[in-house]
Amino acid sequence: MKTIRNSKHVKIDAMRMKDIIAQLTDIIYLLCNAKKNNITIILDQFTNITEDELNSLNIFFPQDTDN
């Protein structure tokens, strides 16, 4: 029974971390006007999220333009 609780907490923690990463990405993109490549570098430096995990969040950015 104890292992069921632990696995449930792990899933909840993973969901919370993904939500935090998505919110952090939004903040960096909107407030800092960062490009997708810059956001990827920042997340790589400050989190341990993998590229596959980042892709699973389905985070999309408008086309980066050089204006």
C-alpha cells in the first residue's frame, strides 16, 4: 500500500514540475522577449528537464522574427 502512495506522489510531483516549467517558459518568453533557442538554453542551465520532456509539454512559440 505504501508503494502506491509513493508512486502517486511521484506522478503529482512530476505534473507540478511540468506545470512550473511551462509557466517559467511563458515568463521568459513574454517578459524577456526571448527567442525559443534562448529559452532552451536557460531551461538547460537551470533545470534538469530533458528535450523529450520539454517536447511532451507541447509548448509552442510564435515564429521568431528578427525585427
